[in-house]
Amino acid sequence: MKEIRINGRKQFGGQVTAEALVSKGPLEGFTNQNPMMGWVTEREHPLYKVPYKDKVLVYTYARGSGGFAAFGSGPNLPAAFVHHQSNALSNSAALNGRIPSVTDLEIDPTTVIETGDKVFVNGDEGYIIVYKDE
Amino acid sequence: MQLTDEEKRMLQGEEGLVRQKCMEQLVDLCDVAGADRLVDLDGTGDFTHAAMMSQGRYGFPLEELKALADSGAKFKIPTYSNKVPLPQVPFHGWEKCGIPQHEDPEYNKKLREEEYMSVYRQMGLFTSCTCANYLISSFWPTVGQHCSWTESSAVPYCNAVLGGRTNLDGSFASCFLGKAPYYGMHVTENRYATIVVKSERTLRTEMEWDIFGFAVGELSKLEVPALVGMADATTSKTVKINAALNTGGSIPMYHIPGVTPEAQTLELALNGKQPKETYVIGEKELRDAYDKVNYLPSEDIDFVSLGCPHYNLVDLMRVAHLLEGKKCKVRLWIMTTPWMYDLAKSQGFLKIFDDAGATLLTGTCPAAMGMPDGIKSVAMDSVKQSYYITGRYSSPEDPLHVCYGTKEDCVEAAITGKWRGEWR
């Protein structure tokens, strides 16, 4: 097993290891996400209606409406948030969800992590470790 | 985290429960955002009320809020309300909107949450209930003033158009205490352009500004763009581009050299530095963006909605002029702010809309409140509304058709039931 550590910034504390669900592009909230179902409803989005419950939700950055905060709401929360760059939208989602969150990473994590990879998210110290089969 | 003595007292509960909860929320937001202090606000604010004020970690009972109001406590800065919580019921026009649930007076009354709004008003909140407070506030921040706004389409109006300073973080806590985390757009160095985006075509129309905004939003990531190739700026065009930038992307700040107040020249926008990237948006890129928002267009239209963000008075007048003496074949909603309703009435626009069979709705939008049942194909004049309405009505098997175009295209569609809009 190969381990890849990527350093970033703590956004919200806590530690968890879980499978990744990766969006190679941004995520968008308001009506383009359904917090009750725990999935994205944005048209043509690669993660359209793919449940993110208990996954490490990996994406590039948050875009769109302030409704993005709802990624941190509802009964089907991700296990953690990991994203390349933070902004006010992702800050509100992290604060809302109160789940381990690491951001402002030294490299775009979506270029390293594939859906299904195991990822350790250390929200207390602001880094992640990606586990890859050799 | 640096806190003043006063902030520490509030955090420790010495100034009462409500101020303590507010301070806890702001301190936690600082932690999440990587900010090491709060900034005192001297501009304006807005926030979306939610009954969650009485729930959750930062909540407090309504009785506590009432006691605070009765003690004479006021919002620290001039503060306006965004739309009421989802599903954002209309303030006007709900009686004939065509959605049975919304036509129920009890439902409408309940969701306005007047029990909270009346207390907020006592504390000084302007209960304007719109996404476009900057159009009706009658009081605007000036260059350099620190604000706390909450609407994604409004935030660049504060930063780029007015020169105020805000992140998207307006909340009861920030507006009541007059404090916000000091990071992002509050910091001078973060406000300069980092990339340049040039349009090959000189962009003059509202549709061009709207489509360009979506394209720029998609490519800019989280950079601050300086936009080159914009002409004939108007209030309606800046409203359009702000909403589109924050649909295709997340752009709280941009510069249009010679137009926006913090950059008379491109060099000033860039603070004398080289941009990280210079992008050129040509005809292909504009067409691609148009095709994304003009989604599966169809010839037949059975619903039309205008006014996202909420229309200003001039937009209302233009639609009234288009509709005068005409009859709509399909349902037409025109969205504006609740405070604009009486102006539209006194100017005679409301009668024109009524006579044409159109409905003036205030304080909401189709993506938020929904549409009448059975709609297969809609026409809209907003990139933002187009991109969000399909999220609400998502169904790959039976997708909603969204025709995007100008006001004129949309009004014609309402009158004829046919779509004739195109990219121009």
C-alpha cells in the first residue's frame, strides 16, 4: 500500500478514514444539491445523484449560491470534506456540518485521489493521507 | 485568535445569552476561515432569517430575542433581510400564482415567520425580503466600508460595484454585533485582480454580460478577474453579470477597468503586477456558455419567468412597455422585491401586467418556490435561474427544457407560446 500525504489547512477539526467520492470539478449548492438525499442534482454533473453519505467528499472548490452551506446539513452527511481551495461557501458548509475538513491543499487532491481510494483526513492538524494499492 | 476585552466578555456570556451565541458563531467561523481576528463593521449587512435561530449550536429561544429587543438592543449596522427561508413564499401575487399550496393564505402567513420579523424590526432590521437589497436599500456602503452580506449575486455588487468590503457571511450574529471574520475581501491585498479575462467581442447587451459572466465564472476558479471588453455598463447589466459569475463560479470581487471604483486602469486592478493568467473569451466560448444555459430548448413554451435577480424599476418598466395592450398565451411571472410592488402599482405597470394576464410576484423566485405542476418547457432571461431550475426539477428521463434569452425573447414567448430566442 502506497501512502501519499498532502498538507493543507485545518478547516474543521476531527479525524476520520473513509472511502473517497471525488468530483474532478467544483460542486454547487442551492437546488443543485439535495441535502435530504445527500447527493448532487446539478445537470450533467458527474456525481449526479451519487450518494456521498459517509464518504470523504473530495472536490476542487465550491461555487454558486450561499445555499452551498447545505452540504453540511441533512441526515446524509459526508464523513469529511477535502477540497483544494476554500472560500466563504466551503467555510459555511464545514461550520454547518462540523465534520473533519481539510482545505487549501498544496496540490489539487482531485488529481491524486480516485473515487474508492481510502483517505485519512486529519482535520485537527490539516493534512490528508491517501492510500493507493501498489 | 485575538479578541478584544469586549469580545471576550461577550464570549464568556457576560453580555447575555444571545450575544454569547453570536460571538461563538463568529469565533468558530474565524477558525474555519483561518482568520485570526474580527473586523468591526461600518457598512451595511443582510442575512437570511431562518427559524434555525432557535435551533442548533448557535441558536437561542425566541423569548431571549424578545427580551433583548425589549431591553432596547439594536442591530449595530444598517441591516436588511434576504428572502424568507425556503420555500420563500411570495409577498405579493401568491393568490394567483397557480400553485395550490402557495395560494393558501395560512401557508403564506406561516412561512413569512412574522413572529421573528416583528422582533427584528423592533431591533432595526429592514424586512425587505429580497436577494437584491442593493436595488432598494436607499443607503449603500461607500468605498472601503466593511460589510457583511449574504447573497451570492449581491456580494460582488458590494465589493466590485460599490467598493465596499464583504465576504459571503451575512448573519444575524455579524449584523447584530457589527463584526465579521477578518479575511478574504476585507483585506486590501486580496482585492486586486490576479487574472485577466478579455472578450474578443465588445460586450454591450444584457445577454452578452450574463453569458460572459457565466463563462468567466467557470474558468476563473477562485481568482479575482479583471474583465476587459465590457461596454455600456448599466445597473441591469452589472446585476446580471454578478449573478452569472456566482453561478458559473464563486467570484466575490472583480474589476472592470475604468468602470468599477477600485480600478481606473488595468494596471491599478492588478496592483502593478503581472496576472497569473490571461484568458481570451472568443465566439466559441460564448456560444458554449450560451448552450449550457439554453438547455435542451424546445419550440413550445408553457411557462415564462423574468426577474432573477429581482427586477429593478427600469426592468419592470421595460417589460410593461413590451406587454402593453398584449395578452399572454402562457403563464408569465415577473419577479421583483416586495418594496417595489407599490412603485410598480403607482406607475401603472401592475395594471398592464394584470391586463396582459401576467403575475407580478415579490420576494421569491421559481427555483426557490417551485413552479405550477405540469411544466415541460420554461423561458427565462437569467443564467442563474436557468442553471438552478433544473436542479429542482431534475429528471434525466423527462428533463425540463429551459429556453434562455432576452427579456424581449421571453415576453414574446409568453405572448405566443413559441420560442424564437437565439444567441446574438
